[in-house]
Amino acid sequence: FIGGEIHPGGVDRCNKNLNDVTSLHNLHKAPTMDCLQWSALQPCLRANSVDVIISDLPFGKRSGSKADNRVLYPQTMLSMARLVRPETGRAVLLTQDKTSMFKSVGKIKKFWTMNRFFGINIGGLHGR
């Protein structure tokens, strides 16, 4: 497994979480995962090399804005489309900004289809 984060602090938190999981569950070794710093728009992975992408997209609350998301989401999903394996590649995307997500899916429907949509609550923010 590979985790990517644009901010160095996010990479540090990811690595801390891996260490915490290891000690919390008394594992003999850390999970097989690396956390790397990269931009979702320019990931450092080969095309057609990823089976599944899981991403917590910016909600436009603590960072960015919903206006930013209307540009960022389709760009991100196009970048993800390049990475996933043709025909079998999948993505699970978390966002609170469902309007930007639905508009983005229309723009990139050549590469992605939305199969399922779930509502969840994350600390008072309602993700989709």
C-alpha cells in the first residue's frame, strides 16, 4: 500500500499512525505501507499501475474553497484515471462537497462512473 499527501505534515501523521497501529494492536511489524509526499495532480506512479485509489478530498472547509473544488476535483479524477488499471481500476472518494463531485463526474464520465453514493458523518461534517 502507498499513501500520498501534498503536505509534509500529512506524511508525518501518516507514518505516526502506522507506528500507532503497530503498537496498539501488538503487531510484530508495521503494516506494509509507505507514505510519500506528492501532489494528486502529479503522482509519482506509472500509468495503469494502481488497482484501487482511496482519497479524502478537500471539503473546502478548513482548506481551499468549494470554488477551488470545482476545478480541483475533475483535475484530480483525470489524474487518478491515468493511474488505475483499465477496466478494473476503482476509486473510493470522500468529500463533503457533493455538488462539486457530481459536477465533476459529468466532466470525466469518459473515464469514471459513479456506482455507489453513501452519506456519512465525520465529526459533524457530512461526507459523501
